[in-house]
Amino acid sequence: MATKRPAKLAIGKKVQQTRICPETGKSMTAVRVVQSEGPSGMQWVVLEDFDGSDASAQRMIPIR
């Protein structure tokens, strides 16, 4: 009879990817954005400056 081994946990190995905003120098986070007009999908966003306005939507950078 073979002994069963427990599954390995990946807790603590996840690294949050960040990018620096070219305009403000603040850190950006990858988020999923759904827009009524224009492309939806994964975008780089400065979370502390994002308020949903058109100006903040123009500063989003698409992830390629």
C-alpha cells in the first residue's frame, strides 16, 4: 500500500506584479476593467488615483 503525500501549498509564493506609472512615478497594479465603450480587459492602473472618471481611464495602460 502506497502512502499518500499531502499536496504542496503555494501560500507565500505569490508575488504581486507592479509597474511604475510614467507620468506620476507611483506604482500601478494590474486589474480587470470592464468599460461600456472601448476595450475591456486587463489594464495597469494606479489604484489610489483611479476614480472612474474619463481622465483616469485615459491613464490606464493595457497589458500586452
